[in-house]
Amino acid sequence: MGKVAAKIKVMPQSPEVDLDALQERLEQSLPEGAKINGFERDDVAFGLVALFPTVVVPDESGGTEAVEEGFQSVDGVESVSVDSVGRL
């Protein structure tokens, strides 16, 4: 089986959230077998910046649901949504 790469949009709760610390917490919340292959940042509005981690998960893990649930439980995260998905 192969691997799946997903670009996931993570919105912080406020512009005051430390994005570097948030990135570390997101990495720690990953389920076994998943890894982050880089982060992008995108200015949204009013000082709010969205994080876009690219997550690689094994195809047999059944998708990105476990990653999304892990990210949603991280302190400082307002919302999580999948931006794009592709096979590697």
C-alpha cells in the first residue's frame, strides 16, 4: 500500500496564539504512523494566520480522520478542515 498526503487547514482560536508553539502541539498530537511534512502559513484577516500542515499517513490507516480529531483536541485550535488530499 502507498501513502496519502493531506494539506489540512488549522485555524487558531485568536491572533494571540503562538503559532510556533501550536505547530509543536500539532506534531505531538499525531497518531502513530502519521508525520508532518512541513507547514505553510496564510494570513486570513485581522492578524489571524491559518496553519497548513502537510500530513503524510499510510493508505491503510483509512484516511485523515484520526489526524483531524487529534488536531481538533489541541489547545488553541478553533477549527480543522482538509484542504486537499493526494496519493504519494
